[in-house]
Amino acid sequence: MNRIAILALVLSMTLLLNACTNDELSREDEIELTIAAAIEAAENRSANDLSELIEEQYRDEKGLNKSQLIKLVRLYFFRHKNIYLFSKLGDIDFSAENQASVTLHVAMAGSAISDITALASLRASMHRFDLELIKHEQWLVRSATWYPASIGDMQ
């Protein structure tokens, strides 16, 4: 299993255990679950699942709205038969109870990325994502900005 699948499994088990004990997840745990769900959706090439994690009023600095962003995602999926991600979640800052800023570094490749050392031998595309999230019933991406990143950012 790759690191993301393990993270998703651990977070899912945490969610299940918390549901059984009636303890609530922390906001950070909820955001980690949202990020894990987005990564799983991307690796499964599911634009519909990704769409469910984006707020209807999504807007980014490139001027894209939710519909345009999903079209861009579908184009990426069309061009790339296999998608494997390796991610590093950075800072999570809360500006309000239901608003957060998240930094996420992601390496994308056409073959499995076993660990950080494998990135050097792959033709992975690396990006930094600065995400603004808002919580309605669940955390949703309100806006995103992305930039090229390097292997050094993934460490």
C-alpha cells in the first residue's frame, strides 16, 4: 500500500473509532480526512468525488470557478492514464472556527511513488497548493493557488 492509502485507512479507522466513542474529531483531523479524500479521488481519477469537496462559490486567483476547475481536472485525467500522488501536508491555520488556510505539497507521477527517495528517479510534477477551506457540514475548498515546487519542499 502506498503512503496515502495507509493514511486514508488510518484516518478512516480513527473516524470509525471516534464514531463509536462519541468523541469528536479535531478540526485538524477533519481537514486531514478531507485532504486524504481528495488525494484518493484524484488517484482514482474521480472528478465527481473531487467536485464534492469544492465549495459551490469556489474562486481562485486565476479566475476559475468550480465548474471551470472541474473541467480542468477532467482534462488532466484525460491526458494522464495513471495518477499517483505523494503529499506532504504543511501548516493548517484557522482564521475562524469554520475557516482554514492549508499548505499542501504534492508530487504527481504516472507510476507509484513509494517514498520521498523515489521522487528523484521519477518524472514527477511537484506543486505547492495554498488552499482556503470553509466548513459547512464538511470542510470544502473555497479557493486554491498552486505553484511549482521542488523535491526539497517535499522533505
